Amino acid sequence: MTQLTCRAVQAAPDDLDRDELHEECGVFGVWAPERDVARITYFGLKALQHRGQESAGIAVGDGGTVMVRKDLGLIDQVFSDADLSTLTGQLAVGHVRYGTAGAKSWEAAQPHLSTINDVIIALAHNGTLVNTDDLRRQLIELGVPFLSNSDSEVAAKLIGYFTQRTHHLREGIRKTMELVRGGYAMALINEQALYAFRDPAGIRPLVLGRLADAGPDRLDRAAMAALPGQRREEAGSAADGATGDAAASAVRAAGWVVASETCALDIVGAEYVRDIRPGEILRISAEGLVSEQGVPAAPETAECIFEQVYFARPDSLMGGKSVYACRYDMGRRLAQESPVEADMVIGVPDSGMPPAEGFARESGIPFGEGLIKNRYVARTFIAPTQELRAMGVRMKLNPLRDNIAGKRLVVIDDSIVRGTTMVQLVKMLRDAGASEVHVRINSPEVVWPCFYGIDTDVQAQLISANKSVEETRAFIGADSLAFLSVQGLLACVPPCGGCADGRDGEPARGYCTACFTGVYPVAIPESFGRDKFMPGYDPCNLTESPVLPRDVVVEKDRDHSWEAAHPQA
């Protein structure tokens, strides 16, 4: 095994990002013999860069070993053409990260390697596991070393430990899925196969795509030009959970891709097939595509609703509907629930633009551009001066004075988290000549912390947990403020995870709305949730998470029922 590294680019704390919601990461995996899998993964990660800007990594399997390169920085900062040329093989997994659980360091960058005896795996993880403290302790007691305190490394080490003991990687994955709790979507490779699996509630997204039967030159040109591939709604028969000769034939004919969003399939010329199912394990190799239920799916899915509101790119498909269309409908619903007299509707780039268009359409108020975004300010790795830091939002957004001077504005944004950014934004618009500023948010109030992959795990940070809507309006300095209702939001998104539309006009089901309602679909251990809630706030429907036995890892290792039932695996 060869591990490629370079000097880490140390990132300074970025105050510009502290009042925004951040999702932990983006995951991409590919199985495609005769293709340049490192470059395919590179372009897939480029499409997912919005999901994480702290670190990036790619691991490649060539049939005999696994090579990995990862570092702090954006994908373009981490990889050069020469780097990609050294990563040759038939399958790969890649990752872009915004850290939530664990240290923000090179060691926490992914993919994570696990090398226990002859077992070599590379794991990319999107989400947060809530019960890894006890599992990490037990593995350390069993002699398993750790390089970081991230939950993702615990998952990688657990899978490696069980695989080394059982000699079945799928059994290692299944046993790990039986132990870990939280929201996760993972892609994993060893030397010869690509695996993909999700948590039983399907909180974090993961999709399957089929590569077109094209040569590597054609695919590379399409990726470099960022040309979208043709995508069909119907799933191919070989990929839709099938096994056997048909699936193997389909795999040999082309290749397979897994990714956090469908936009990553488009850039590499892959067509969307279906979502990875909650609790499912997919294995893709020269033997074909094999699907099995690793752990039982939850009675009802709980996909993260903020994928629709903010995280996902507008050109991605979720539940058969584009994210853009969902956000547009949110704006229309917001205009119905909270109308206002104004001269122009503007959106806060980028996620606020589709709902602003919808609000304008429904209200009849003209839509216009009032804010210009600096496209070259994302995660900055050069610390700004204190004077520049004080400018805050101006480093990312600048008002169009000619367009907004003297006008009554409706400003549409996706959320208000801590409130400090909106304070600066409202002041900036007033300084540019706006006569009134009415703020409308196309999601409900974020009142509860998230433990499944969003960096709001302390309730005291959330302005809506501390202030009423009127108090928040006064704090940000707006003339009026309104949020979309939970029912209104759910009415704008498609049902997911096999859930049908509600009866008698009820909204779509199958989503996690814990950050709005406090109803947590996965129990949070007391040790993980300690000091995260404010006095007087009792989470709804949060049962006590079962305490893991002190030797649960050893007990799980002794369970050989799966191997007995699958002697040929």
C-alpha cells in the first residue's frame, strides 16, 4: 500500500462562514475498469464542492492495493494533474469535507484507511455518528490504533476489525451498521470492489448512477467541459436491486457511480438509476452488482429536509423533482402564507434565488437582482485583516444600488441561524438606499440543534431558540420578518423513501424536521447530547438511546450467523 501526502494547507478560522449552515461532506465512488477512475472522481468531487471545502481526498484500488491522497483545502488545491496520473486503478472513492464531528485536521480528512493485517479499505462518510465514544474506547482496548477523534475513522476501524476477523467485507460492514447510530451515507473500496450503504432512516443522501458505454477519452472531455449527461427517471433492470448474470453483464458493459447528489452523476456522464435504500448495502465488482439489506430499514424514512432547502445544488434531483423546483414552490407558498406590499423581490445568492422567483410569481411583485455574489469567496485559506473581517457579508455580497435605491424590498433567504449575517445584510441594503426591507425565509425557524451532520449541535447558538419572531425582526433591523411553516415546507417537496403523499391534503412524509420541531428520528445518547439543549427545551419523541455493553464489539465479533448463511460470499 502506498500513501501519498503533501504539505497541509492550514486554514485560518473563517468568520464569514460561522453564521451559515454547513453539511458535513460529499461522497463519490466509481467502479469502471478501463476508465481513468481518479479523474472521474476528481470531477465528481468538483460537482460536490459546495458540500465541503475544508479537505478533499481520493483513494484508488487497482486490484492489488489501495492508494490514497488527501489534504486540507479545496479539490483544486489538493490535486494536480500529476497527482491524478499517479492514482491508477479500476475503482475509486472520493470525499470533500466540512468538519462537524472530530478534529479539523489532516488526520480527520477522508477517505479514511483501515489496515488491519491484510485488510485494506478506504472509507468516505457523509453524516454524523452519535455513539462512537464507547466504540472507539473498545477498539483501542482491542489494540486498534486511531489517528484522529472523528466518528468516520471509528466506522472505518470497526469495518476493518470485523472484516479481518470474519474474512467477509460485507459482514464487516453489516456488523458495523448494527452497532453505529446516527445519520450516514458511506462509500468504501478495497482493492477490488466498491461498496455503498446508508443508515436505516436514510437521513443522508446517496444515489446510484450508470456510466454510459463510452471510451475514457470521450468521458474525460465531457467531464472537463462539465457537460450534463442524459438522465432518465426509470431505473435499469440490472441495477434495481438485481443480482446475478444480468447485473454482472451490465457492470462489465460500462461502470457504476455512487454520489451524494445527482449533479455529480451529470458531470461524469452517468445516468441516474435510483437512490441507495435505507439500510441497504451495495457491492459492485467484476462479479456484478449485488444488493442486500444490511440492517432493517426504519419504519419510516427521515431524509434531511435541509437538503431541499439549502445543501443540495438546485440542478440535483431528489424524489424525482429538481431541487430548484422545490425551492421555487417554497417561495410561492411563502408568498401565500406571509404576503407583503413591496416594489421588488430579491434573493440572497445562491439558494435564495429560486424561492425569490417563486415569491415574485405568486405575489405579482417584480423579481430583480439586488445582490451580487463574489464567486471567488468560499472557504478562505488566507486570514483577512481585522478590518476586512469586520466587513463581514460585504466580502461575499455587494448591493446593486441603482436597482434597490428608494424601493421597498422583499429579501428571500433560506434560513436564519445565528442572525449576525442577516443583521449586516439588512444594514447594507438600507445603506444602499432601500426604503423598506422585509425579510422572508423559505424554511421554518431553526430552533433545535442537529446531530446528524449539520454544524448546529448547540441550541444556545440558534437565534430562534432565544428570541421570538418579533424579537428576531428587531435584532436584524428588518421592517417585517416571516418564516415558512413546517406544513408549508413539506407541501413543497415530494414524498421520499417510499412514503405516499398524506391523506386529505397532508404534506409529503419521510423527512427529518428535527431542527424545526425537536422530533429526532434517531435517539441521541445522553453523553452526546449533554449540555446541547437550553433549559426549558425538552426534545420531542427522543427515547433514551440504549447503552452499549462494555464488550459489544467482542460480542458482535462472536456472532457468526451471517457467515454460516452465506458460505460462498
